[in-house]
Amino acid sequence: MATQVGEVYICSVCGHKVEVLEAGAGDLVCCEEEMIKADG
């Protein structure tokens, strides 16, 4: 998965949110699960 600056991702386990500050490749992981891209 490639991330873009400004995207927000949420952990489906604990609810932690992160905002991408620098674009890159790879998966964002929290609580041993891939994070989900937040809608709008």
C-alpha cells in the first residue's frame, strides 16, 4: 500500500489514528493488524 500526505488511518482494534506526514510505500500496522484508511 502506498500512502499519501494528509491521509488518516485508524486501527480497528484500539481506535488509534495516524496522519501521514511523509508519503511512502508499505503497510501501517497497529495492534498486529493493518490499519484502515479513514473516509473523508
